[in-house]
Amino acid sequence: MDKDWHHVWNNSKVRHDMLRELMLLKRRGHASQAPKADTTPRTYTSTDWLGDLKNRVFTLFQFAFVAPLVIVQTHPEFIADRNIFEDSEKKAKFHSWQVIW
């Protein structure tokens, strides 16, 4: 550990060449950016039929694919909870099993 690498890097020719190249690229980038002719925001109107169509298709997707998957995932837990209810609460006849659903 006889060299201070931070000092060596800061005084190296490679670092100075790299900084010079970065400054050149930065100046070139600023020079090539021409001002835009019209920068005012524009609004447009369109009908909502495309958005409505996307919403309808997504709703069909949810009903066709997502809902059955959720039901399949929650059904075993429901059965287990119902079995616990039947073992412990059914004899007391204080609650009905629909309460846990």
C-alpha cells in the first residue's frame, strides 16, 4: 500500500483525456438540440369506444380466467374452515355455517 490510488487517478493523463472527451460530448449534445418550433401543448378529442372496448375485454378476461383461479385457490381453505366449524360449533347450534363464509 505504498501508492495513494485516488491521487494517482486524479493526476493521470487517462482521467484528463476522459474528462476532456466528456466535456466535448456535452457541448456537442447541447449544440445539436435545436429549439422546437411549436411547444404549446395540444389537446384532441376522440370517442371513448376504444377505451370502453378494452374495459369490456379486460372484464371478460377477469371473469373467464382470474375468478376461477381465485375460487380454486380459496376453496380448500374454505373446506378446512367448514370442517373445523362442524367439529366444534355445530353441536352447540349457536351459529350456522354460513357465518364463516
